[in-house]
Amino acid sequence: MSQYSCRLVFIALIFVCPARFSPASQIKAPKAQPTGRSWYVRGQLALKRQDIAEAHRDLERALELAPKNAVFNNAFGELLLREGDSQNAILRFRQAVASDPRLLRPHLNLGQILGQTGSIAEAQAEYQIAVKLAPADIEAHRGLGRMLSLSGHTDEAILQYQRAIQLNPLRADLQDEYGSLLAQKLDYEGAAKRFQNAIDLDSKLQPAFLHLGVIRWQQQQPEEALKYLQTAHQLNAQDAQASYFLGVVYAEQKQIPEALEALQAAVTAKPDFPDAQRRLGRLLQRAGRSEDAIVAFQQVAQLQPQDSEAHNDLGLALLQSGKADAAIQEFQQAAGLHPQDGTLRENLGIARLQKSDFDGAISELQAALQLAPERAEIYYNLGVALKLKDRLPEAIAQLQKALEIDPSLADAHYTLGIIFWQQGKFPQAAEELRAAISSRPDYAEAYETLGTVLKQAGDLAGAVTALREAIRLQPESAGAHLTLSSVLQTQGDTAGAADERHLGDEISKNRNNLQAATFATNFGKRLLDSGDVEGAIKQLRTAVSSYPDFPEAHRQLGLALQRQGDDGSVVDIRVEVVLELERPTAGRKIGPANGPIAVDRNLLRDEPLAGAALRLVGKLLSAAGDPAAVLGQELARLRARLRRHQQRDCGADHGAEQEPTHVSPCVASIIAHGDLLGA
């Protein structure tokens, strides 16, 4: 065999029968090296398994082998974005775009993240490229529309959304976002149609309900607004915007407890929401909850320290709480931010007036007049300050100036009436007081003072008429009852005088009790805040015992009992008592939802009986023992007494066996005079 033939055989045998000439122990198969592609695939599989750490390592290895691969860079950028590393994600997307400008996805990702970080112009440029690369891509048109909207090009944004909807008219989110653009153009009906389309396509799309609710509110359709906003809140109770607008509409409809609850939910979900904090504070302030209002306004002032309105609101709440020094500091900050605002200087003057710093008040109010000489209220407040300094001629001049600007300013007439009365000028005093009443027909204090003036002027009949009207408007005025008692005594009506004197004395006693309850409640709150739960409970029980109708005492005692770990039913009952004292005609149950004791809704349908029942509940809850058991017995007694009074005093049509379903005027009168709470 020739040399060449041997080689041929050798080569052939190598492939045909290697075992004869090359033992297996001497041959090693070549080991395949992982490629960038294989690491990329492994990374994608790890992502499917939600193994983020493994996916991160695999994609990093893929990029080590192919650092400029556009697909690998885009995938790693998406992973970094998922991990919250937006800065490095942007670098990867930029590398992907540089490596392959024709690849759509990196442009979309880069546009999205640049838009989120505020680089609107760059984001818009990326989306424009995406639209050119893929004219039929919905997300490209949608993203470009968003950026155009953010840059103020609403008409162009609308065109992009129209194109996106043409591509897929069944996308509910596109319909909702398109509606938002129409709302920006004040096309409320067009926007409402799109929002409704979105809801029809997806009944769980919460933003569409929110947006449609806001539109209906702007269109002054409160019932429709509430319907959609309530649904938005139910779908996402953590959405601060939904809670906020729900609270706004509730407040406008005078549904104050619901408004407070919704606004509180808004600031709980988003504490750095100044508009919600401000509205909550103002609503709490109007509800007489100054301390809670202060907390809300403090949040606003911290969030917006350069906002003079925030400091002014906080100052007013502090002033309402009697904290004049702290109020002055806030008004000074507000005036410093807006030194040309006369109202802020006026408020500063009023705060100094509350501190009895009359000279300081006069100085501030005179400065306010220099800034706002057209404001009648400043002249009025200056007149009050001058009166308190006994500079009566100057006070009269300022009050008359206020009335030249605004003849209907009832308080100016009233203060002039007081001054003339103190000077013994009864006819002028009566004239001014009648002018005050003409401007404000429900001005109880003016009627009461007019009654006093007429009494001293010898017009007893006129005094009786004025005083009875004062009592009708303000039944809790002890002074009006006592003055009327004196007039009736002079007229010879001894029995009537005795009745009025008794009522006046009782009201004075209740007022003193309320003052004691307020003091004890505030002291109890301070103890609770400092961690002295036992001491707080003692003070708060004293407050409830002193004045059972005081809601804040019940509220704070409920919190204290809860802190102590007391029986939950006691806390639940007390919370419901608070709600009923603040809104006695609502017909809410008192007690835990599944508890054995509840006040019949019919018992709470009418305010006088509701008040009677709740005063009883308040007394029970302030006492020792099992409140639920005692409450059942006492409510049964209450119903029985009601039936007896109905049968005795209101006619036979209210039989002894008939459960009361409505409080007649006769029964209401009985309750109002306290007979039902007798022994």
C-alpha cells in the first residue's frame, strides 16, 4: 500500500472506527462556551420565574460578552427600572438606541422614563422617533400625546390620542386619558362621554369614575358627582384625589361628618397633600374643632412655608383656640410674605386685640387702613379697639366710617348701639340696635341688648317683645331669660318671672358645667398625649359627668379606653354617641354592630327625643358598671315614659301598647321641657 493510500485509510478509520486506533480515554469533546445570547435567554427565563437576582446576573454576563447589543441593553435597562435604578436604566436605553436606532422598544422605554423624571422635551423627541418607526404602535402615539399635553400642546396631544383610539377603540384607558385632554379644553360634555365610554368598557377602571365625578362636580351636578366619586373611592380607598374630591362635594352638600371622613382619608393616604390638609383644617375649624384644625394647618404651613395663606389660616385657628401669642407669630410671617396685604395686618391687629394689647391693635389696624382704606371691616375693628381704650368719640367716628362704606354691617350698628347705651343715649342706642337687626334678622345679641335698653328707657312692652325674640333665636342665653324675668316682675307677672329666672339659673349652671367639662377634656387630652392613660380617663369621666352632651369629651374618653384596652363595645358605643351628639337626627344605632343594645332608629328620628336619649346614654357611660346592660333597662324606661306622656298629655290616639314611630309636636314639647328625664 502506498504512502498516500495509508493516509486515506487512516483518515477514514478515524471517522468510521475510532475505537481501534484512538481509545476513548484519550479523546475529549470540545466544551461549548456560553454566548451572550445564551445568557440573555437564561435571564429571560429567570424573569419568568420572578427570580430578579438571577436575571440581573445573567443579563450582566450577556452584556459582558456583547456590551453594545441593543436588545441586551434594553432588557437590562427594563430590569434596572424594575429594581428602581432609573439613572442606570436611562444609560442602558441610551446605549440600546445608539447601537440600533431602528429598534422601537428602547425609544418607548427611554421616552417613558425621561417623561417620569421631568425631561419632557427629550421624552417627546424619543416618542416622535417611535411614531416614525412604527406608525401603527398605540403606545408610541399614547406616549407622544402625554408629552405634548405636559408641554402645553393640548391640541396636538388630542390628535395623537385620536390616532391611538383609531388603532384600538376598545382600550378603556385610552378613552379615559383622551377625556382628560378634552376636560383641559373645557369640553366637559365631550370629556364626560369619553369617561363614560371608559367605564362601559371597564367597570373597574377607577380613574374614569374619579374623572367623571370631578366633571359632574364642575358642572354643578352634585348628586351625579357623589355617585361616581363614591365608586372611585370604593375601588381604591388609597387614592387621595378620589377621597379629596369626595370630601369637597360632601362639604358643599353640608354633609359635614362625611366630608371630614373623606378628607381625613385623603391626608392619611397622602400626608403631603396641602389642598386636602387646608380644606380639612377649614372644615374642622367651622365645626368648632380648633385643635384638630391647628394640626391640619400646621401641615400646610410646613409643606408650603412661603404661602402666606397657610400661615394666615393657622393664625386664625390658633386665635380661635385662644392662643393669641402663637397666632401673632403666624400672622407676622404671613404679613412678612405679603406686606401689602391689608387683611393680614388686620388679622394681626385682631390677635393683639384678643391679648388686650389695645395700643398694639390700634397701631396694626391703622397700618391695615393705609393698605386697604376701602375695607369697612378694618374701620369696624379699629372702632372696637378704640372703644376698649375708652376713646369713645374716636370709636364712634371709625364705626360711622365703616357704615358709610357698608351700611349693612350689622356689627358696626350693634357696637354703636352699645356705646350710645353706655352713654345713656337710649333713643340713638335703640335706633342702632334696630338697624343691626334689620341687617341681620337672626341677631340674637342685638335683640337682647335692645330689650335691656328698652327696659331702662321704660318701654316694658317693647322690652318683652325684644327679649322673647332673643330667647327664640338663642334659647340658651341666660342673660335674656334673667332680664325678661326682671321685666315681667315689674309688670306684675310673678309666675312668668319665676319661670324665666329658673331657666336663666339652669342655663348659667349648664354653662358653668360646660366650661368645667371643656377644661377637664383639654386636661385629659394632655394627660393622654403624655402617656398617663389612667389620669386621662379620670379627667375625661369628670368631663362627661359634668356635661354629658359634650361630644369631644366622649370622643377622647373612647380613645383613652381604647388605649387602656377596655371592652370594645364601650368604645364603639361612645363613638356612636359622639356621632349622634353632633348629628342627632341621623338615626344611627348606638352600640357595636352586633351588640345586644341599640337605640331604635325611630327614637332618634326627631331631634328633641334624640337629644334626650343621648343625654341619658352619656350619663350612663360616665357611670360605673356594665353600660350595655344598664343602657337596655334605661332605654326601656325611656320608651315607657314616652308612652305614658303620649297617653296622658297628647290624646288617646297614642295607646299604651303602641311603640313610638314619630315624635309629635306635643311630645317634642314635653321632651324639650325635660319631663322625660325626670325621676
